[in-house]
Amino acid sequence: METQESALTMALMTEPARVKICRALLQAGEEGLPASDLAQLAGLPIKRAGHLFEEMLQANVVTLAIRDRRVCYVLKARLAVTEALGYIDASGLAD
């Protein structure tokens, strides 16, 4: 596993909500999802989710896009996330 995937795998494993957010963003594709939808899917209050989104932005995992006048998060590191989630799933570490 590459360094980026290793770091991402560890980050995902330490916060199950990140796994849920990444899975949702993989499914959403290039359209992404609004923060409120992602927070709800992850079962987090928007303030806590905002902290995770900021971390993911700084790590260059997601980017922001405007869709229908809404700010949406779009998965930027699709390959790294797919590989990290694959590793987590194969290892039986997923929730």
C-alpha cells in the first residue's frame, strides 16, 4: 500500500464517520453532496461534521463545488479512498 493510502486508511479507521462520508461521496460521484446531507448520513451534528470536512479538505481528500446554490463536498482522492476502503473491507475493519 502506498503512503497516501496507508495514511488515509489509518485516518478512516480512527473515525468511522469518515468511512461513511467517503462511501457516500464515492456513490455521489462528481456531483458531491452538501455538508448537511453528509452529516446526517454519518450520524453527526453539523458542527462535528464540519471539523471532519475541514480535516479532509486540508488533507486534499475532498474539494468544494457549488451545485444549485449549495456548497457540496466532492471526493478528490477517489483512487486513494477506494483503495483505503478496499483494504478496510478486506481486513474486516469496517463497521
